[in-house]
Amino acid sequence: MLARKIQSIVINRLKAFPAVTLPGPRQCGKTTFAQLLGGIYFDLEQDPDKVSLDLRWDSLMAQSELVILDEAQEWPDLFKRLRGAIDKDRRGTRPNPERLAVGQESGYFL
């Protein structure tokens, strides 16, 4: 029941905002929950995923499919890049993007 309520809240926020964060303590189910939403998944603790995301950034940010950025706290410049993508969205160049940043609670992430 709680999982369905949270899922509904996150989906509604993804539709309303260009990016949503899902912070939480270690091992509380953030990754499992995010993967259930579908979309393109990147684990930023994994170097191949970081490289792939970096190389595909512009094309990923230009589409409307959900992009899940797990362990977001592992890429310090991620939020700067997201702000740039959001600024482009506001100029009307991108169709309803959905981005979910998932990570551990920390001063940096929050």
C-alpha cells in the first residue's frame, strides 16, 4: 500500500517537474523502487555507466523517456548539468522530460 502511494507521488512529481530527487538512507529500497518505474537506468557508482551517461548526455536530455540516475551523490557535477538541461527545457526545446536522481541522504545531495 505504501509503495503504491509513493509510486503515485513520484510519478505525479515527474510529470510536474523536470527533475525529481529520491533521497534516502542506505538499503531502504530506493534503487529497487526506481527500477520499477522503468526508463533508462544508470548506476553512477559504475564507471561504465558514468562514461555512457556522459557520452549520451545530450541525446538523453533531449528525449521524453524517464532517465534514472542512481547513486547521484557519486557524480558531484551531476546537478550542475541537470540545471543546464532544465534551463534548456524552459526555453521549450525539449518535450516533457522526466529525470529521477536517486541517492543517499547527505548534505551534498539534499
